[in-house]
Amino acid sequence: MSESHQRQLLLASENPNRFMDHFSQEFKSEFLELLRRRFGTKRVHNNIIYNEYISDRQHIHMNATRWETLTEFTKWLGREGLCKVDETPKGWYIQYIDRDPETIRRQEELARKKKHDLDDEERSAKFIEEQVRRGRDGKEIEENPVYTELKRESEEEKVAFNLGASLCVAGPSKTRYKNITSHNPSAVIGLSWFNVCVLPLHSSALGVSALKKDVAVSVKRKDTSSDTRSEKKRKMEERKKKKQQPVRTDYWLQPNIVVKVVTKKLGERYHKRKAVIMEVKDKYSAVVKMIDSGDKLKLDQTHLETVIPAPGKQVLILNGPYRDTEALLEGIDEKSFTATLTLDSGQQKGKRVDVAYEDFSKLA
């Protein structure tokens, strides 16, 4: 009933639509600005945005706008193309559409660059394909052999094969065979896929013996190389199997380490008392000797736990890649439940490593 309020009512009654449009425009602008600034173009529940919006004391109330409910406002944003909206069993979700000219320009530049890169890749692929096709066509033309019928005019005449000057001799002793065939390259004897030997038709004993010797050397070298490859393959497989072996195991008991009895089945006399493992049986159980009373008990590893000594004491690593390695306790990280150890034995002596509490125990 105050005078100022009555005056505002009179002004609003003269042109009510103008005031409502003003408040609606402010509400929409501030709502979209919050959505753009906080979540960008991410999909988010409309109620989350509204709760953040009304947390500001200076916000425009929705009952002063043309929209009666948040759902109605969300649908209006979708119809106007300002946001992408979709309804789910959990409610309405909203996603801001960035129509900033700078953003649109960047998106267009990225699209052009992507299209240009694709065009370059297509051109390169077509060029390579054309080169391959040309090379294949030329190779087929060159490699097409010409076959002629072999005819012998006389039974007494010897058949000769002239390979021409471009004869290629393969094998470990091709230099010697080139020298032999330089006098009379009139015949060829095919031996196997790994060697071709050329000899004159009327070869002397020297040529025949050289041929036999080279064949033996070639076979021997082939067998030796095959054995070497098989040996290397076997070593690689052994190394691979060794790497594939599990580093961690589900058992950790070791002789001569200090442990703590955690089972209550033996009574308060042994509960939380320390003992030394005297003997390990079947990996999962051990004979322990109580430190305070000297009693010997046979316990399962589930009834025991490791003991962490003070820094500077000797420990034994019980699990992991450094299993069975003695180390010196340097410090303890209570947040990560690990300790820093300096290896005191093995090939990596002096190396500092981080080990979990349950993977090491005090040495007796």
C-alpha cells in the first residue's frame, strides 16, 4: 500500500506488455549467458542452469516474465532455435547453440582445412595408384616370355643353351663360375633354388669338382643358417615366456621374516603378537616361533600379516618384480600405503623403489 508501489502499479497498468517484454528479455539474456559461460555447447539438465541462475540475488523472477514454468521456457528456446532441447525420463536437457560470428568463422575455416587435407590425400592416393598401375603394366610387358619349340635336327648333335652376356650367377662362389664360363658359356646346369652353376659342355675334372664342392658348401651354409635361425627363435620364445610369467603371486611367506598373528581363534595370548617364520610348508602355511613366549605354531598365511620396522632396518621383499630381494627401509608414505626401499642385494643393488606395505616384511 506504499505510495511508491501504487505509483509503479499505475505505470504498469498503462502498458503491461512493455514491462513484461522487458523482464522476459532480461531473463532470457542472462539465462543464455550463464549457459554459454558455464557449460558452452555441452548438454546439461535445464534445472541445473536454473538453480545456478536464481542463486544470484539480483536475478529476474520467472513470474515476472511471459513464461509460467521452466519447461515452457525450455520448449520456447528450442522452437526459436537458440538451443537444442530434448526430453528424457529424467527431465528436459538443453544444449547451447553458439552463433557467435567468430565461432562460425573458425568452424568454417576448420571445415575448409579438413576438406583441403582430404583433397590432398585423394590426389596423393590417385597419383600412387597411377604409378603402381604404370609400373605393373610395364613389368608385365617386359616379363612376358617368348616360347619356341625345341627341335633337334640330328640325333648326334648336342643341345646348347646360350644365355647371352647378361647371365646372372647366384650363389656363394659366383665369381669363380663367371671366370669359368667366360671361356665358353655354352651350357647351364640348374641345381636348386639357391644356386645356379654355369659350366662348359666339355668341362674338365676341375670344373666338376668345383661344382660339387660349391654345392656342398651351399648346402652346409644353408643348414648352418637354418640352425642359427631356429636357435634364435627358440631363445626369443623362451624370453617371451619368461616375460609372460606373472610377477605377483597369491603366496608371500618366506623363512626368517618377522610377522604378526592377526587371528583371534588362538585367544588373546597370541593375538597381535609377533613371531618369526621358521619353516614354510606348501607355500601357504608356515611354522612360526613366538618372539615373547618361544611357542611354535603352524599357521596359515591368512592368519598372519607383514611387519613394518622403523626406517633404517633391513627388510625382505616378498612379492612383485623384486621378490626375494633384501632392502633397507628409507621412509614410509602413509597416504599411498607404500614405503621407499633401497635394494641391498641382486643385480640392481642400490636402486630405490616404492613397495606396498603387504609386499615386504622385517628381517629377523
